[in-house]
Amino acid sequence: MSRGRAWAELLRLPALFTVPGDALSGAAATGARPTARTALAVGSSLCLYEAGMALNDWADRAEDAAERPGRPLPSGRIRPSAALTAACALTAAGLALAAGAGRPALAVAALLAATVWAYDLALKHTPAGPVAMAAARGLDHLLGAAATTGRPGAALPSAALLGTHTLAVTAASRRETQGGSSLPPLAALAATALLTRAVARGAARPAPPAPPGAGTPGDDRSRPPLDGVLRTALAAAYAATAGRPYGHAVLNPSPPLTQRAVGAGVRALIPLQAALAARAGAGRTAVAIAALAPIGRKYARRVSIT
């Protein structure tokens, strides 16, 4: 049990529930229903995300020994070599799954894997770190589009919105163990307000029908009034999930409140992804993504999400 918990902490398992919505909302942005290739993209995303988690702790093991001695590596519950091996194996598995979804998906997954490794090994503590993390989340979204239809460009606008949210959360996370500054959570709060407005207003339906064999538009796209209600509700859920903890961190930027705000920002990805799917007219996909939120919240009570 203790070894299993150590791996759950290393891989930050509650955060795993924020990953499937990237590929699913990316597929929705193309105007196509999810297919078997979308499922491969979700599997690839999960593997590459967990590879990044393991690699992150391996790269930060000296820093964690000083600031977070209870983490799995500095506490000795998991050997550094095991974490590095897991990162390599999960990266290989993620690329293999993407290859099964076609060349466009493999190309995006390879770029995503390179971004993840560059972030953890070189960019994390530089000014480019938050931008790299935002790019990784955006690429994860494009992976779903590339796998489903081969047209990742159709998902670029929604990928930019996901990337903006991730940029704000990552910038706030850089001071989560020290606290002391209200500026990062204030910037994240402002970004949340702007993103809420963007997804609540909606957008034009994604367009062209998918090529043969790549999925067809979902029949739930024929109910615009219902889509509007769902989109607005999910946008409100996104604002509520992230906004209040950010506000608390602005008023009192202590390490515990900053960490809580960062955790809320990570969890808020789920309603944001769901709102983006609803914004694209894929109501069923939006509901499926939103259903992951209570599950992730349940496990976050047992294992830290950050």
C-alpha cells in the first residue's frame, strides 16, 4: 500500500483526470465525433502526461529534498532511477499509441513529448517555463484533433484558450512553496475572467465535415439553445472552480493558499475543456468531460494534485 501510494504521489494521479478532456475537446473542435483514433489520442495523452510527472520529480529531486522532503524521491520511497525509467517507458508508450492514430497524431505527439522533456530538464526554472507548459497543454488538445480528423489546425483557437489558462496556472505555481506575491494569482484571476467570457459567448460551429472514416458530426449539434445553456453553465463552473481560490491567494499569498489556488487551477481545466466542447456544439462530449471533475476531486482529497 505504501509503495502504491508513493507512485500515486509521484504521478499525481488526481491530476490525471484533467487529461482526457484535452483530446476530447480537441476532437470536438474539428466538428467530428470521437472515434477509435480519438481513444488512442487520449491514451497517448495520459502516458505523456504521466511521463512528465515522473520526469519532473526526477529533475527536481535536489530542490524537493530542501523544500518538499516528503515527496517520494527525497523521502526514499521511490528510487530516482525508477522514476527516470518510468518517464522513458511512458514516453515510448505515448508515442506508440499516437502512431496507431496516424501520422498527423504522431507528429503532434512527438512535438508534445519534446516539449515535456525540454520543460522538465531545461526550461522549468527559466522565463520560458510557463510558455513551454502552456504549449504542451495546447499540443495535447491538438493531438485529439490530429488523431480524429488529421486536421489539427481546426483546433488552434481553442488550444490557445487552454494554453492561456495553463500559462496563468504555471506562473502562479512558481511561487507556491514560498508565497509572498499577490501578482501571479491576480494575473491568473484576470485570465480566468477573460476566458470565462470567451467560452460563455460561444463561437461559430466548427466547420467542414470530417473526411471519410474520420468521424461524422455529432447529432447533438442540432440543439443550439441547449448547447448555449450547457456552455454557460460550464463556463460558470470553470469560473467558480478557479476564481475563489485565486481571490484568496491574492488577499493572502501564503504558501498554503497559493498551493490551494494552483491545485484549483489544475482542477479547473476539466470544466474549461467541457465548456470548449460545448462551445463547439458537442454537448455529449462536454457532459462526458465534466463527469470527470467529481472523480478527480474525490481522489484529490487523498493525494495532492500538485
